[in-house]
Amino acid sequence: MGCVSSTRTARRRTLWEEGRHPGRLIRTVTAAVLLVVALVEATALDSLGWIFDLTFVAVCVAAALLVRPRDFFVVGVLPPLSMLVIVAVLAAFDRTAVADPGDGFAQATVSGLAHHAGALVVGYILTLGLLALRQVALKNAGAIRHGARPHAHAPAADGPATVPQQRRASESARRVG
């Protein structure tokens, strides 16, 4: 028997389908990155500031894009829990990084959360939004909109385009051009 080759080309995955890492790994890396940045910033600047906030938002976005679909829940609850843990650790060991020196642990934790609420809200909204978009894309074979093909220039994974698909492609080409 000879080697059989297929003329079908595999469809490239879209950005929304790329995440394949386990939730446990994403959770661990997220915690490590945020803890390192928080400790470095608290040590160097004596407070938690905008560097941590930007890192927090970037890590939230990365986690939402890198996690595998069956672990969406882990990443969905990660932003508020991560922020709480980081602020609580700093409140326990370096209270002045997140609050006034005279504040107790609970007050320092709440104060730290309040000071970084903007980053928490942005990171959480982006995380949940990206997870929702990825969920839609998974149901629509990589497309965000129902019926849209993610790669109109590439043949579909199941072979040549059907007549209705060709009509839709030519109609959308006319609208664009």
C-alpha cells in the first residue's frame, strides 16, 4: 500500500482558540509573577503602585488567552482572588506598602484593595470578556460572529467552499471593495 495524502488543509487556529495551558499552571505562573512584581515594587518604591497595576491587567489578559477551555472557571475567578492574596500578603508583612502604618491587618487589606480597585475592575472585565469571546469562538469554529469564517482566504477544513459559502464570500468582498 502506498502513502495516502490528503488535499485538505488544516484550518489555522484563531487567537481565540490558541489557549491550551492547564488552569493549574496559569494560576501558579500568575501568582508568581504578581508576587515578584509586588515585592520588587514594594521594596524599591515603598508602596504598591502603577507598575503592579499594569502588570496585573496584563497578566489577567494573558491568563484569559492562554488557558485551555475546560479551565475557564479557574481563570474566571483568578483576578479578584489574586488581588486579595497579594494585598493580604503585603498587609501582613509590609503594611506601609498598601496602607498607613497604624492600620490593622483587615483595614490595610481593605485599603489596599480600594487603592487598586481600578486595576482589579479593568483586569476582571477584560478577563471575563476574553473568556466569553473565546467561548463564542469555540462554538463557531474560531469565528466571533455566527456564520463568519475566521479565515475567508483559506479553504475550510472540510474541503472546498460550498455554493452558499462562495456567495457569502463574494457578497462580503463587494461590500468591502
